[in-house]
Amino acid sequence: MTSAPFNPSEIGRGLAFASAVDDLTAALDRSPTVVVSAPPGTGKTTLVPPVIADRVRGRVIVTQPRRVAARAAARRLAQLDGSSIGSRVGFTVRGERQVGPSTRIEFVTAGVLLRRLLDDPGLDGVGAVIIDEVHERALETDLLIGLLGEVRELRDDLVLIAMSATLDADRFATVLGTDAGAAPIVTQATPAHPLEVRWAPCPTPRLDERGVTWAFLDHVASTAVAAHRALVRTDPTADALVFAPGAREVAEIAGRIRGLAAEFDVRELHGQIPAAEQDAVISGRGPDRPARIIVTTSLAESSLTVPGVRLVVDTCLSRAPQRDAGRGMTGLVTGPTPKASAIQRSGRATRQGPGVVVRCVDERTFAAAPAHPAPEIQAADLTDAALLLACWGAPGGMGLRLVDPLPAVSLGDALAALRGLGAIDSEGRATDEGRALARIPTAPRLARALRAGSALVGGRTASEVIALLSGDLRVADGDAQAALNLLRTGRSPDARRWEQEARRLERFAGATGTGPGAAARGSADQTGLLIALAFPEWIARRVDRSPHSATFLLASGTRAGITGPLASAEWLAVADVTRAQGRAAAGTGAIIRSAALISENQAEQVAPHLCTDRLEAQFVNGRVVARRERRLGAIVRSSVPVRVQANEGGRDAVRHAVSEHGLGIFIWSDAADALRRRLALLHHELGSPWPDVSDTALLGTLDSWLGPELSDLAAGTPTARIDLAPALRRILPWPAAVDLDVLVPERLAVPSGSQVRLSYPPVEDPGARPVVAVKLQECFGWAETPRLVAGRVPVLFHLLSPAGHPLAVTDDLASFWAGPYAQVRAEMRGRYPKHPWPEDPWSAVPTRHTTRRSALGSGRDT
């Protein structure tokens, strides 16, 4: 590819990063992998790509975490280069592509490049990849770092640049480096223009149990209006940028500002507004337009230059994903903005001149915020990532140099989901179906629903529904069908974007649809059917209803609430359910955000693997009571009382009930409890072949020791009549069991001739000592403390008074007779004068009787 070189000197005019270009070229002379660290607003996103393009053969790919950033960066660079977008500089994002054969620099989202790597692992025709905003720790960016590191092992000519706006460059340099050393770091530490920091804390809390408070939103709006009015008096060209945690808060703050200051042009900027509106906001304002206040989410936090901004008002709140492992879902949680992100936000005010940031917190609150955002990999659903890695040939990230490993629990959930889709085999490798799903530009679950649903409802209908589910589109009242109907009319502001996505997905749909629902386009049960194909574990049945809301039980076992028209439904197919923050909908702690109607028959059709028909037993007053239950996952479809039979089905039901209730349902006899304690000590000290008799182990091996009793319980025998001692003897290891009474005897012979019962430690504390409680007089002359388990465990003596009260505790009899005994004798001989308290216990005759009775005997008890 030949074309005129770029002109970095002209492109970088006025950009602070221009002073670091020589350092960058020097670093590239030493290494093809470089980390660039520079504050926001210094121009690295604009200047680094043309510098690299003039050094390499082939196209330069620049990744951005967001579509709006990729489009904006490409247009900005094309403008500075004096070329038209799509010629020397272009971009590719989901649903839009402007590149040509002469394109030298292509801006893309990280997701676009990941899918491109699956089709072209060697990146043929690409001379360099620049990964921007790596500090945000987006999941797709982290994956790119790992995959491109492996590509570089095969292509030493590929230049790889990672760019960070915060001071954590060392970590990325280590990951991108080699065993010989880290990648070089190019730093440009001076911001483009000075920044004035002001503090405007709200007198009332920012958050309560319902989320962001109305009082705080009022405070942010009034603070923004006052600060901007003061600024435009000295600089009428200045615009303001107000950061809010989410789209709802953006709308609330924008509405308040409009009511307070009619003289300003108030705009909203977030991911749910159409791309054209996003681009209009970041294109600046005309000379005759009023000053603007742009209220935005973190969308404008990095990579974007919003022209004219001199003021940033920051709520210092962010909304980030947080995984709920118990429910298997991820929810957005509002909390303090990490300081690194807040610094990026403030940098929006100094991109084109001196600026001001007003933070709506005090300095102490700001200082207490986290230093950096949590990596998305810690909270995200990893299903898409796990499929991509399996297709790449690195299941679970094995062998890749990742910034952080994939969390084991989340990865396990993702792999289980992929196995359920038939996307990976038992070894974690991608199947043909998995590779087909990975090439559809949407999540694996939705890709599966698109392929399978096309045959049932038609390719066009399936594509429309999946486009709604994958497009981050508005779903009012959680009603996916109503949202789809509105999109089809074209009256929704999201209609154009949705239509483009539907047309794109239709190319992957395959079947034209010959199923019974194919002709009736647009019905609610079709939408529900497709949702259930994607998320069968989120099929839900109503279990409770109040006047304004309802609670549904999902097949996964989670309860979730919903308000609005769908609250009256009996069955729902749920597409989006998230944990509630503070506010627990219908007392569930989870909220259904998108769903459609589905019938019970449809639910059974799309989720046969979740359907069961089995006997369920439980113990009531010590006896087994059973019901035959038809379930869809955790949802009980029907339940009928039945009589348990002592057959395999009855045994299975009883086994399950015992596992659920635990061994506490049984009455442990003294003999059973003693045997279990002895076995626990042997297992603790000797291990195999002596069995583990903990609750967990016994419940996991019920058939091996409680088999006959399970049949008895199924036949109606109450738990009180089950003797567990013979049951435990079934797991004694033969022939080692012949030594049981030698290793852990039931009784211990003491010098008086008595056989005293040993008390073994509890099963849950087998490391404690066996105890023998015996009268002190019965142990006269006993010097050596006996030891059990082939000499491994000394016995602990509780030496008792004649009345059975403890006098001393020792595991060293010789030391006791030589020392403490004298004090015990002095205290006890007056209290128990009829019993022997010899001055010399070594020569005294051991006895369990009084002095008189001992004298009448032979001198030794028998």
C-alpha cells in the first residue's frame, strides 16, 4: 500500500504530546512493543497513529472502547490530515464501516478487532495495532492484549502499542514485554493546559437505599448552572460537561438544568441515544448557538474531545458492573468514581485551553475513592470471552499473557453455559457449532437463539428480536414485545439503529422459517420463544402479585420482581434480569428489565433439558412424605402427594431427602456416636484406609453405608427406629478393621483394675484428645501415660475426686505425681478423710474404694 506520508508536525500542532514524539520513535527503534502513558487531552490518540503509520508497511489499526470514540477519533484525524473520512483514515464499528482500499489508519472498537482475529489470526496486511485506553480495563481490551501478544510471537514485524491515560503503565509494560524485559514506556506527563479544581459538596447524602437521591441531583444541576453562568461571563465560547453515573441521572439532571437556565442549550450524551445525536454533540456548536451544557455518562470520560468544553462538573459517581455469583447475574452498581477516572473526566476541560473542574464532593470523600476502576473481567459475564478463547485455541486463556487471569468461578459458569449450547467439547475446545456462533456478531446465547429460532419463526423475525436484545435499546416497563412493536413503526428514536442491526443479523440467520410461528410475524409468544432459546434458565413463573408489581421465580432459582403490564403474566421469558441496588423489587433483590410472554408449552419446548418429572421426598415428624413433582428447573409445574415405595425411585427420593435434611434427622445412639468418633480419629491420624465420617463424606456416600436403611425409610420406617451403628460398621475397612479395638479401644484398663470408658473427640474436631475420666486413687503408681492409635495420640486424663469432681487435667502422669499431687493431697485429705491420700503415690495401692474397704480386701481391687 503506497500513499503520501502523514505530516505529524502539522497534525500535532498545539498538542502537548508532540513533545514526546522523539521519545516514541526512539522507543520504537529499540522495541516493536511500546507503552505510551500521557494525561487526557494531550493528543496521543490523534498523534500516535500517524507517527506509527509512517514507520510501518500495512494498515494501522487503532482500537477504542466505544463506538462513538472510534467514529470521533477517525473524523478528527481525517480533518487534521485534510482528507475525507474513509480514504486515508477510516473506521469500523458495529453496523457502520467507512474504509477504502487506500485507508492507512482504521479506528475500530476492540470487539470488532477480536472477531477479525478469528477470521485472520495473522492480521494479514496490518503493520501495527494501537490499543487505546488500556487503563479502563475493559474485558475486550484485556483479551486483545493477550491475543496480540501471541500474534507477535509469530509476526515479529507487527508493531504493538498500548496507550494509557493513567500512571499504571508499568503493569502493561510487563505483560507486553518478553522474558528478557518489559516493553519501553514513553511518558508525556504535562497536561495540555492548566486546570483549576473546585469543591462543591452536597449538604445531604448522594446515595440512599433507592440509589442517587433527588436532593443530590438538584445540587448538581444548580452547581452546574451557577458555575457555567460565571464562566460564560468571561468566556462566552465556553461549554460545560456534567458527568452523571447513568442515563437516568443524565435525563434528570438535564431536565433540572433546563428548568433553571433557559439561556443554555442543554444536551444529553449516553449510549442509548442514536449515533447521529452522539456525533452532533461532539461536533461542537456553531458561532451563533447559545452556550451548551452537556450532561453525560462515562461515555465522554476518555478518547473524546468535545469542542469548546472549559468546565467539568463531576458527580464523582460511577455505575459499574458487579457480579452476583449466587444468582448468576451481573448488575450495575452505583458508587464512588475511581480517582483515575475522575482525573480523566477533569481532563475534558483542558483539551483546548485552561479549564475548571467542580467536584460535587469534599476533598476527604474524593481521597477515599478507589485509585483505579476494577477490571471488567472481575464482574463480567465471560461466556463470549470463553468462546472466543476456545476458538483461538487457548481455552480459559491458557498460555496467554493476560493482565489478569479469568476468575475461576465466572469462567466455570461460562464454560458450563457453552457446553449447554454445544459450543465447546468436554476438553473446552470449540466445536463446529461454537465456531459458527463465534462468527455471528452478537453474544453466544443470542447467536444460538438466532440460528435455532430462524427455523421456528423465520429469519427476519428472529433477527429483529435478537437486534433488540443485543442493541442496548430502551425497553419501557420491561416489555420487550411493546418495545419491538414501537421499533417496527419507526417512531422510536432507536428505530434506525435497530433496523440496521436487524438487517446485519439477518445475513447470519440461515433458515427462512417454516415453523408454525413463521407466518404470524410480531406476536408476543414468538418474542418470548426466542428469548427463552437464548436464556432458558431465565424462564419464569409468577409466584406472587401485589397491586402494582409481581414476583417471578426463574428456572435458575432466583426470584425477581417486575412492575407494569407484564406483572399480570403467568409465564415470562426473561432477557435481562439484574440485581437491585438498595431497592429490592417486590422484596426479591433482583429486577426484570426485559421480558416477553411465553406459554408453559413453549417453555417445555425450548428447555427440555430443564424439565424433570420425579418423586420428591422430605421428612415430616421423622417419617418420609413424598410428592410427584413436574419441574422446569426450580419452577414447580405440578405437585401431587404420592405414597413412597421401597423401589429404586423411592430410594432415590429418600436419598435426596436425607442429603437435603442432613444426618441430624437421625437419633444417634451412644454406640453409633462412639463408633463414629473413633473412626474420625483414625481417619485424621492415619488416613486411608480408614474412612472419612464427616457429614459431608457420609452424605456423599449414602448407598455405601446406609443402603438397607434407605429402603426401610422408603417403606415407612421412622428415623427414630434406624440404628446407625451397624450401618457405620459396613464401611469398616477390611482387613484393617481387625485392629479397630487395639488402635482405638472403647475402654482403658487402669491400675485399680477398672475398665474405664474412653471419650473420643467430636467428629468435627478429630484433632482434639481422647479423654478418660477416672478417680485419682485408681491411678496410684501409674507413671507412663497411655497412647492410642499405635502410639500417636496420648490420652488426656481427667483425674477425679471421690465425688467425681475434676481435680486435675494432665497427659503426663509422672509429672503430676511428682509435683501438683502434693497440693491436691493437701486440699482434699480433709474433705475426703475416708479415702486414701498417701504422701507417696508411687508406692500406694491403686483402688476405687475407701481406705477401710481397701484394707479389708486383698490390697488390690479386681
